[in-house]
Amino acid sequence: MSKRINRDEAYNLLHKYVKGENYLTHSYAVEAIMRGIAKKIAPEEVEFWGICGLLHDLDEETCDWRNDMSTHGPVSVEILEKEGFYDKELCDAIMAHNPLSGKIAKTTLEYAVLAADPMSGFVKAVAQIYPDKKLASVKPKSVKKRFKEERFARGANRQYMMAIEETGISYDDFILIALESMREISDEIGL
Ligand SMILES: [Fe+2]
């Protein structure tokens, strides 16, 4: 029987399958942004939305994404099943963060994780422009400006970031949410 995973179990599971420091801090950042989004649109589900963020890349070091990007997501689902934590909402959200898995986002939760993933990397890239490389130096205006520069942080998919608007949150508000949420854990993520 599967049961809905709690935050401690999710944290331990993440650490069991993911060892790379960059992957871990990325997971914490996406968790923080997901919590920030949930506070606005799903206040009863803040912990669960955070967990979806925390575990979205659970299979990063297990699946063969370098050769086959479609495995990124389905392998996380296999891990959750094996560990007794299968949960449809969680698994659908994890799958939907990578449309190449074949799962297309349809719910607000799925759109949120699709958008939060690249946004975390994008905000980090903006912070790294500053001499102190700190989130404290980043202004929402600069995040907006850089968004339009195609060559800046190319890996951050702009279309996925814009998917936030499907949740009813504007892109401008999303920038504020992401900055504020990541600042709350700046020590943990080294920014
Ligand atoms: Fe990710």
C-alpha cells in the first residue's frame, strides 16, 4: 500500500537517490518556489506542493537522461512505487515538469512545477552576475530584463517559465514569489 509521503520522508528519499550538491540545492530551490506559489493559490497544500518541487528531479542520477530525455520523470515514478510512496498527483506533477516524458501539464500544480524548475535556475543565473553573487542583490526588474535576452541562461526554458500564467499568477508576480522564496533559504542554497 502506498501512502502520501511527508516532508521528512521526501527529504530522506531525495538524499538516498541524489548525491550531487548542485542537484540538491536545485531541488531545495524548486521546493521553496513551489511553497511560495502554493501560499498564493493552494494554501492548504503548501507542504505537498513543496514536496512535488523537492522530488521533481528524484531520478536525476538514476535515469539515463543524457541519452534518453523521455526517461526523466518515469524513473522517478518507478522509484516512488518501489519505495511505497506512489501518489498519482505527485507522480503526475513530476512527469509534467518534463514534457518530453510524454506527460503534458494540465492542472495548476503541474503548471507550477513546470514553471518553477527553470525559474529557479534562471534566478540563480541572475544572482551570479553580481559581484557578491547573492540573491539579496537581485532586483525583480533585472530578472525581467534578462528574460528577454535569448542568450542569457539559455537552458532555462522561457516557455515553461511563462506556463505560470496558466495558474492565474502573472509572470511579474512569479518573479517576486521566486525571489522571495529563494531568499528565505539563501544560506542553504549558497546564494
Ligand atoms: Fe529540475
